[in-house]
Amino acid sequence: MNEIEKEKSLIDLDKEKTKLKKKQFIKEIRSGLGDHIKKTGNKITKIKRKEKSCLRKVIDKIMEIF
């Protein structure tokens, strides 16, 4: 029984160390980012695509036919 308890405590210790390392890593990453990213870190921005050129539209239509 003693060995099982030892292993469980070691596993719990490893989990805690991992959590602390994760928090420290995130803190280091955020400290290196700009102010804009820190303020709007969880927001998603949609990237606008350019409208297809006339030539590209023609080529696409031809590709659909063949």
C-alpha cells in the first residue's frame, strides 16, 4: 500500500509542477506581446479577402467547364 500511495503522491506532484510551468509559460508569452494583443487576446478578427479579379473569374469559369 505504501508504494501505491507514494506513486500517487508523485503523480500529484508532477501534475502541480506541470500546472505551474504552464502558468509561467503563458505569463512569459504574454509579457512579450504588444499591448494591443494583450487587450484583445481572445477576440477573433475576420480577414477580409480581396475580390477576385476579372481574369481570375474567367479562368475559374473555364476550369468549371472543363
